[in-house]
Amino acid sequence: MKNSLVKKLAVGISLVSGLGITAMANAAVAPFNATYNFNIEGKYNGTASRVLTQTGNQYFYNVNASVGKLASAKQTANFVNANGAILPVSALTQYKILGTGRTTTLNFNNAKKQLVTNYKGQNKVIALPQPAYDDLSLEIQIREDLKAGKFRGNYYMADRNTVEAVPFKKSAVTRITVPAGTFDVVRIDRVHDDKDRQTS
């Protein structure tokens, strides 16, 4: 039950990933606030917020979500925007179900091409032969690549144990309507090995 709910909550908070950012067309990455409601399989109603702040060329991205007192999730990322090249600095992911949870931290050392992860008090050092991203900094990098016409399709994602190439595909421009208005958007689909999984 717990593992299943953790996965469903993670999917629920990521479904509207980047809505406030991608709606800004070709504008520079700018601070924003977004709040929304989500539903998991018609059983659980949740609320979430996404806040991006900026100091110089350094950004702080915070995502918080909860399903009442049942479960909560938090993601944070600190990254630098170097003319469209996103350089992650650190990230945190935390899930809690019925009061117990797990926390993973990622610390990127781009100069040494290393990633240091921490989970359950254990550090792990992973080599970074190519640029890699946490969930939130990758969201921004894909946006910047789309703006520049340089969408790569494959991006390296980091988690507590590995750095691996993850394929994405770009769909045609589509139109969505949300409380903030109607927008022409580009949909990006993650390509999963499991054909029953879908992430857009």
C-alpha cells in the first residue's frame, strides 16, 4: 500500500510539471508561483505549489504537494542558468506516507564531474562524464533547449544510485485551457520501457 501510494503521489505532483514555465514562450526563465489541485485515480484529492525564485543567475525551485494528512511530497532544486545551459547545484526529494518517509539529496560538483548522493545517511559518489540533471533542473533545461531549437531527445537523469540516459519525445503543438488561460504548448513525453506507464 505505501509503495503504491508513494508512486501515485509522485505521478500526481509531476503531471503539471513546468506549467508556469512552459507557458512563457520565448521569455527568459523568470520567477513564478503556481498552485493547483490534482487527483490520483479518483480516490485521493491533493494540492500542490511550484515556486521558482532567482538571485542573479542562480535559481531555487520548490515543489510541495500533499494529500490531506495521508501523504506529502517535497522537491527542491538549486541550479545556475549559464546562457541556456542549466547547471544543477543541489536537489532534494522527500516523500512521507502516514508520517514516515524517505529523503534523498543530490549534490552536483560540475567542476569535478561528480555527483554525491545521500540516502538514509549513506553517501555515494557517482561520476558524471556528461551533464546530468535532477527532475526539476531537467524541466528547465528541456524548456531552454526547445526555445533554442536544440531538443536532444535523450537527457541524463540522476537519482540516488545512478545516472542514466532517459529518452523523451516531442509531440505536436497542442492547446490546453487552465484557470490561468488558454495556451499553445509543446507536449514532451517520457519514453518508458514499460508500455503501460505514461508520463507527459
